[in-house]
Amino acid sequence: MKTYWNRRKFIIETSKAAAIITALPSFVKPTNQFFDQTPLPYNWNALEPFIDAATMEIHYSKHAAAYSSNFKQAIEAEVKELNKRNYDHIFSNIERYSSKMRNNGGGHYNHELFWSIMKPGGAKEPQGELAKAINTYFGDFSKMKKMFTDAALQQFGSGWAWLIITSSGGLSISSTPNQDNPLMSVASKQGTPILGLDVWEHAYYLKYQNKRAAYIEQWWNVVNWNEVGERFNASIA
Ligand code: MN
């Protein structure tokens, strides 16, 4: 299967013609059409010493795998119209679906984003248009990092911190509980996430125990700013 993507086109070549997605999720970078896990683009230990191999393996192959599997079950059971089996429809109508759909759909999308926005040895800070936008909306990169870090620290219990593109095209910081995300109709602050940080304890407890602040601080070392920049560029193109 080959996937081609740009902002207005979403063409998927597949032998399973009946399952072709016809909706145009203009704000979502598609990953896997059938909501399978995308293979991790690096080894379990690639993000050492900032994120340890054991955490990565359990996180990807147990936690995230379960979200993918349960999301597919929920879709099969609840979304009978094939052209509605896409993030755009499901997230923007999430209150119509079960908590299984909400928790696992969010869980799958959020983790797919998470793996993609990390990378060993990438750029240390945003580049290009994204860097300019961060300066415009936050003052500078360090202020954005501080706001994002605060959001991640202050998210009580399990959840995520986000850098999002708002409906007016600006940048903003938010956080969501559990596996919610800013694409969901239930999110208090909505937008297109281009950077997300998992602050569930399963994301850091083996290495950092209760020290969420230390995990967040170290995580900045593995952010894939090229990918975040590409997501930003795709949304403003
Ligand atoms: Mn997680």
C-alpha cells in the first residue's frame, strides 16, 4: 500500500477497495489507514539515555498496541459507514461514541504522533517557519518550552501536553486528561496538535519514578523538530 498526502488530497491505493477512506481529514496527518501501529522508526534503545529501552518496548508493544487493537474493535462495532472510519469524523463527533472509542481512538492517535515527534540526535530546536511562529506567539523558544513544560507538570494524573495550531492559525499550548486530544469535540481547547508529550506514569515511571519534572526536562533532548516543523508546514500550506 502506498500513501500520498498533501493538505487537500488524501489518496490511498489499496486492494481493499471497499475500505477506501473518502473523507479528507485536512487537519490530520494520516498514519495508518487501518489504524494499525506504524512500525517504530528507531530501536527500543535509540532514545537512551533520555528514554530507556524497557520503557519504550513496553510502551509501544503493550500499552500503545492495546489502544490500536481496541480502537479497531470499537470502529468495527460502532462505525458502520466505511466513509466515516477516519479520525476527522470520529474525533469531531467523539461524544456520540463509547468511552472505549474515546479512550482508545485518542490513545492510538496520540501515541502514533508521539513516536513520530521523537528521534535520536535531531535538531535541538525548531527551524524555519515553525521557529518564526513560535517567536511570534510565545516570544521565543525558551518561553514556549516553559509554557509547555508547565502544562505537562500541571496536568493532574494521566494525560498529555500539546503544542497546537488553533483554528485561527496561531500556536497555543494545552493539556488534556486521559487519552483525550485537542482534535476531539470534547476538548476544552481545540486545535491541531503538532507536538505532544505523554505524561502518563507508564511513559516514565521505570526510569524516573515519581519525578515527572525530570522526565519532561530530559524529553526535550529527543524531540524531532523536523517532524514537528513538517506538521506545522502541512497545516499552513
Ligand atoms: Mn502512553
